[in-house]
Amino acid sequence: MKAHDGFYIDGAWHPAVGRDTIDVVNPADEQVIAQVPAGTASDVDTAVRAARTALADWSATPPAERAAHLTALRDILTTRKDEIAETVTAELGSPLAFSQAVHASVPIAVAASYAELAATYAFEEKVGNSTVLHEPIGVVGAITPWNYPLHQIVAKVAPALAAGCTVVLKPAEDTPLVAQLFAEAVHEAGIPAGVFNLVTGLGPVAGQALVEHPGVDLVSFTGSTAVGRQIAATAAAAIKKVALELGGKSANVILPGADLAKAVNVGVANVMSNSGQTCSAWTRMLVHTSQYDEAVALATTAAAKYGERIGPVVNARQRERVRGYIDRGVAEGARLVAGGAEAPREQGYFISPTVFADVTPEMTIAQEEIFGPVLSILRYEDEEDALRIANGTVYGLAGAVWGDEPEAVAFARRMETGQVDINGGRFNPLAPFGGYKQSGVGRELGTHGLAEYLQTKSLQF
């Protein structure tokens, strides 16, 4: 798609005359493919004012009408699915097949789920002699990441609109083109002017202005724990609600009763998916000492199959960050059994699929989020040892357990994490997604995701 040279505010594209621009780079060949304007605090203010003006009418719009708009949005995204996939591939570097299967398809399913929820959710309920009202919280400032650019936009905007909120979106500067495409779809769906607004820009400028703006009632952010901490501190000064989906260091626990080959192969695929740029990736594989050597051999073989199949990481800065973690893993005594920090190609921000064995829980690569195609394999002695290791980080976003189902479920119940897949359980767009501990505050998806954008009032009779 051709990039817009302005911002989508109050139902129209407004040229950004005199603004600095941001280069959009294809990570696969390092070529600039587009430029978008870098929004300022003034641009954010204009967008927030438009959202506040639109709030009264949109919040009073019957839920069935909001549902109809979301259904129209879903249909347009479906019609433009191929364009979405091609856009994400161009600006993120994701292989086209993955962009089609995940980056374009999952947001459509999420949009469909909120179209249905908008029509069926109980925005009023009776509790004794009270009528309890679930009302929109107001203007939402949505700040989204680059790793799943359209999914993260839809996972915030769709429930906000379903709830009756209005939105100002600041997308990641690395992947703004699919955000512009989404704004086009919103316009085509007939969503009223000011209900959704888009300002591209840099986090420390446009993002910070959105967090600080007194006209924003809730900030929904997905990104690093470090930035989430700063947003929470800023919002606290105004007693402003935040929803934070942050980092992860998820454990993939393989119990002795599991199908070892399947558990290892699926685990490696999970880590390599999206070039390892998934906050919920199972980047720590925990294996019983009796099966450890076999698991390492299986993982080494599995990782080799991804050498030509995964895309690059998003930018040069991220490539160097991942390389630094690989070097640190070697320096701290982990055994490199696949991949490494050496660049596999002359052009593009590629990282070889990397597997470390003999990783101990205190190592940096077992504690910190790397956000690249790097797997750490740790051994454990018994289930209590596995649980201690699994819960032994500051994160608690996701995880997996493999084994006899009753035993696996019992173990999963004791994990300090927001979502656990049992024996390869499928992704469910209606299930709540979010973290324990420093992985965040709040939930996305399904009814729990809708509830984040509502506040509660009770009327007593």
C-alpha cells in the first residue's frame, strides 16, 4: 500500500505539513519502503480532542449498532486480507505464508468475536435491589507494538469500540503501514468521525504525549516491561487506569509421561515462530534429567529445519540486542548446540535459529526476555524442582505443560502465569490473555478484554 503523509483524525486524513518523517524499512533487505509523519504532542492533542467530542454520541449508540459497525470492519479486513499480509511482510519481514496464516487471519477472528460480544454482552444486570451498569471508560490511548502489528491493534480497538469508548492509536514506528490500512478499513466501515483516530510517531514524543494527556481516560499498552513501568508511573500521577501487556519468559515443561518428540518439536516451532518475536513464546524448555540428552538432540535437529524458513528480526537494533544475549549465554557457560551470533546472511536483519543446552536458572538467557529465535533448555530433577524453575523469573505471561493430562493439569494450576497450553492446546481468541507479576496488568481478548474498557455504576431502588 502507499503510505499516507498525514494522520487519520476526526474521520479524515490530515496532511502533516512540516513534520519530521519516519523511515519504514523492510527488515529482509534493509531498504526504505515508505515514510510516515512523526506526530507531535500537538497532533496527539488534536486527536484526543476529536475523540472526546465523539465520545458522547458513540457511547450512547446502542450496542447492536456498534456491533454492526464492527461486523462491517471485520468484513473489510477479510476482503483486504491479502493486502494486509503483504503489508506486514514488507514492514516486519515476516514470511508471507505466516503473514497470511497469522498476521492477517487472527485479527479478523478477534474483530468477529467483538462484533458478537457487542451485541450480546450484559451491559446492565440486576443484583438484588440494584441495577448495575457497565459503561465505557471514555477515551482510550492505545499504544501498540511491532511484533504482531494488526493483531495488537484489533485486540485493543475492537473491544474499546464495542464498549462504547473512542480511541487514539499510536502504533509502533517500525510497522505503521498496516495501522494506516486499518484506519482506511475503519473509514470504509462507516465508523463515525472521531471514534477512531491514528497518529504515527515515536514513543518518547507521541506515545508520551498520549499517556500524559488529561483527556485520555485509559492507556492500553503492549510492549516491554521497562516501558510499561514508566507508563504506569506516569498514569499513576493522574489516577489513570492502565492495561499493560508486557514481557515474558515462558516455561515449556515436559513431564516424563509426555510424548517427548512432539513436545520438543512443537516447543522449538513455538520459539522460532515470528522469528522469536513473541512475548508469550516458550523460550525456556524444562526437561527431566533422564530425558535431557535426548531432548537436546531432538531440539538441535528441529532448529536446523528453520534456517531458511524464518524471517529477520525487525531492525538492526533488535538484531544486535539478540546477538548480545547469545554472546552472553556463551560467556556464562551455556552450551551452544545450534545457531549462534554470526550473521547467516549478508543482507537483512537475520538471526540463526539458536539453541542453548546446559542452561542453569540463574543465567541471563534464562531470566531475561531476548525477543529473538533463541531457546534455552534446562534440566530438572523432579516436579518440585521443575515448578521452582518455571516460576523462578519476574515474568508470568504464558507457558506449556506436556504429560499425562491429569498430571499436566495439576502442574499447570501451580504455575504463576496467565495462560498455559496443555499438550499443545490450540490458541483460543475468546480466552483471556495477560500476565502475572511483571508481565502486566489486565487482560485482552474475549469478555475479560471487553471488561478492561468498562467502568461500573450501581443504581439502588
